[in-house]
Amino acid sequence: MSDIKLNFEHHHSAHCENGVISNLFKFNGLDISEPMAFGIGSGLFFIHIPFIKVNGIPGTSYRIWPGQIFQRASKRLGVKMYADTFRNPKKGKEALDAVLAKGIPVGLVVSVFYLPYLPEVFRFHFNAHNLVVYGKEGNEYLISDPVMEHVTRIHEDDLMRARYAKGTPEPMGKMYYPTEMPKEIDWKKAIVEGIYKTGYDMSHIPIPFFGSKAIRYLASKLKDYPEKVGDRKAALYLGNIIRMQEEIGTGGAGFRFVYAAFLHESAKKLNSNWLQDKSIELTKTGDLWRDFAFKAGRVCKNRSADKTSYKDLSEILIECSHQEEKLFFELHSKIRTI
């Protein structure tokens, strides 16, 4: 395979999956921002399932399952996609090289742990990171990783390790790219469908482990952590909540700000003052989440000058849940009438 370097424009983003959607679609002629991709893909969510544990810590997530944003956004925008996995690493490498040779940038799902261009502190065993390969020079692939400010490159051996990392979920060499773009976009239909789904997920699912109910459920558990699991485990559990909120991808508060930007952009596209008001409301909720993270961090480090307690943190989460339940209930109820 001769050297290939596509004329690919890299854009830095807050979250990998949104960024890859935006960058790949822009290359193929569809100008879409990261917030618009996230909102149309119904990416915002909340999950807390205490009996499913990772490294002994209850599972918490602030977004929908990896890959769902891409699937939903593509479907709602009318973009046809190719996606496949390869159990055989040799076939996975051959498939990637063949598509690059056709002048097509490729999205990959990889493990963060095996990406040497990332600072060591950010390399951990997370197997659902998304990036774009847009060329190859010698034995190095050219990489547009949306969480990086600039493009980079990676040796083919390192990329293969990242594509075939073990653990849950296994990437298994997954690659994907658009095969057909729509001639016209019905932005209103795509936006309304995206908001309607997120509104339902956050306010209508009856099970307490999902949506705004899960935030309240977490709050009810959080206040009793020191008594139920002891101070050391309580700090570990709380630290993981902060880590998932502020460090994994864009995290909980950050996703609120991205979604608020989506509502703001949608308000302009649909000429809706109501959506603009909802954007402002969600931004305030994002500020409340950030306040929670700041105070929780001080509690974890035993530096809370004002003696913030786990009960105090629980009350902040309860307020977050009430604000989001009200907001997303209204979005779900009214979005189809605008």
C-alpha cells in the first residue's frame, strides 16, 4: 500500500463519538456541529445500577450506550453507513487499508489504553473510544482523534493493539464510514425525533435505574454511603461518580452544556423562543452539576472547609433530578407541537 493522506479537516470536540460523527459527515458534505450530532443522536441520558459493578464500584453513566449516538443520528439524518467487525486482526487491517486506498476516512472503535499519543494519565482500559483514520504513511496511520487539539499519528502495531484490546466490550476491529449521504436534510424532523427520544428517556422510563429517577435513586444511596460501606469505600464510590461526570469523555455536566448548545442551535433552525428558553434552563442545571462535582471532590479529599456532608451532596443531586425531570418532561410533551 502506497502512502495515502486524504484532505481531511480535523475539528477538536468535547466527546469522541460526537466528534467523529461531525468530522466524518463534514468530510462527506454534511455540515453538522458536535452539539447537533449529540442532540439528534439522543446522546444525553443517566444510568445508575448499583448491582452492576466495575472493579467493585457501582455503575454510573451520564450518556447513552456507546455507538447509539452514531446509529440514531445517521438514521434520523438519512445517512447510510457501513459498519463491521473483524475477529481476525489480519482481515481487519486489510479491510482498513483497502478503504483508505479508496480515499475514504474511516471511523474506528479502539481502547484508550493502547494510544501512545495520549498522556499516560488518560490511558486507562476503556474500549469504546472513537477516532478517525484518514491516511497512512509508511507503517504509521494518520489519526484525527476528536478529543485532541491537532491530528496525530500512530504505529500500525499500536493501532492493532487498540483495535483488538480484550475486555468488555471488545472492539473486535470495528470500523465504520458513511456510504451514502442524503440529498436534502429534514432538520426539523431529525431535531424533533432526537428531542422526543431524550425527553422520554429522561422523564418517562418507570424503572428507577434510568433517567431523572436514577439521579434521585443515586441521591438516596449516596447519603448513606459512609454508614453502609464505610468511609474508605464511600470516598471511592463518590470519586467514581465525579470521575464519570468530569473525566470520562465530556461527562455529566459537560453533556448538559453540549445538549444546551444543541437546543440553542435548534432554536435558531426552528425559530423557536421556547427551545431557547429550555437551553438556558439546562445550562443552569449543568452549573448545578458542576457545583456538585466541586463539593464532592473536596469531600473525597477531606478538604471541605464548610463541612459539606454526603447528605448535602445528596440534596444537590435531588435538585438536579427535579430540574431535569421537569425540563425533559416538557420537551417530550411539547416538541412535536412546535
